[in-house]
Amino acid sequence: MFLFRPHHFVCFLSFQGKGYSSDFVDGVNEILTTLKDNPQEKLISVVQGCDSACEKCPNRKFGKCQYDEAVSEKDSAYSTLLNITYGNKLSFSDMQKIRTRIRKEDFIKVCAKCLWFDICLHNLFQ
Ligand code: SF4
């Protein structure tokens, strides 16, 4: 089972191999590969706080994101905007449905300050 915080659905759906470290990128790729190989299986559990992607991130310190305030705001925003409920069990196929709910104006508002904003903007909306 993979744990997903809400804003990471957007990160994974627009992922282009960029990340905070090579370990982090490898971890995301491993998760995506497993999900894509089993598209109907409910392998994702929606959680609050650090998740499976965070496990290999250098910004995770003592089990918590060092940017916790900012990323928790993103989680809260996308939980509402994309109708992602904490505790839900979802599949890769469900992720594709979530993708259709990402509106460009919401993405620009919520993710504007992210390092990979331009890459994700292009991937999601071009
Ligand atoms: S630890 Fe923070 S910066 Fe790293 S992936 Fe998790 S939420 Fe993102």
C-alpha cells in the first residue's frame, strides 16, 4: 500500500523525472511503475502528513516535512478542489479521473511557488 498526501496526486500526475534528490526520483518512479502495472488495484491510501514519496525526500526531518506549513496548505487545497478524501483507497485508474479535475486556474494558484511549476504546467495543460 502506498500512502499519498493530496497534493502528491498532482505531483505524480505531472512527474517528469525531476525531484529533490536522485533517491527521491527513484522512489517516485518505483511507485509509479507499480501503480501503472496494476491500474485497477486500490494500492493508494490517502493520508495527512508525510507519505510514501516523502520517505526518500531530503526535506523530511524526524518524520515531518520541513516545509510542513506550506505543503499542508497545498494538501488542504487539493483535497477540496479535487475531491480527495483522507482515508480513501484509490487505484492508478482513479488517479486518471483525478487528473480530469485539475483546473489550470487552480493549479496556477496553488502550485505557483513550486520549483517545478513550469514543467508541471506544461505537462498537465499543453
Ligand atoms: S518531505 Fe516535503 S518537500 Fe519532500 S516530498 Fe514530502 S511534502 Fe514534498
